[in-house]
Amino acid sequence: MLPRPNRLPGYRTSQVLSSKTTLHSPFFGLKVSPSDQPLTRIGFIISSKIAKRAVDRNRLKRLLRKAIRPHLQNLKPKHDLLFLAKHPLKTKTLDQIKPHILTALKKAKLLNEKPSS
């Protein structure tokens, strides 16, 4: 589970979805929207078209949360992120997902230059 300040509230989901800033990875799409909050908030959408069973959707969300957790301290503040799963994500492991998360965050220029201590 992500820390509460880093969770994207449900009412912001539609606003982030309508954002024009979208990055694509083979496993997910990433929507980025500016925010007035002091921290970056992150949400995940796994459609029932991707995984029919709730158990599978929850597993994919856990994998994505676990993959992004090491980067929380280095994220630039005042952004809302929404990860939209794609079909290939179903069969991937954590080790296969981690590099794609890092690449997407770098492409979006959401990582600070120096790691914060």
C-alpha cells in the first residue's frame, strides 16, 4: 500500500484521465496532471478487460505499487499520476515491470536529479 499522502483520491481520477500528457510503455500508459498538493499522488486503473477476476486486478495493482515505491522519495512534487494497465502486464513479473516504471518516470521528467536523503 502506498502512504496515504501519495494515493490519488477517486474524485481526481477523471481529471487526470482528461490530461493531455500521456506516456506509453509496453505494459501501461501513464497520465500526468499538475496538482496543487505538496506531494505527487499516484493511482492505478486495471480494467476488467485486462483481468476479469478482481484477484488478478488487485495483484497487478500490488505489482505496480511495489515497483514504484522505491522512487517515491525522488518524485518531483505537485503532480498526479495515473497508471493505465495494458494486456501484456498480466504475464509480467516485478523484475520485468521495474525498468519500465523507471523509464516512464524519466521520460515524464518526474524524477529529481539528486536523490533526496
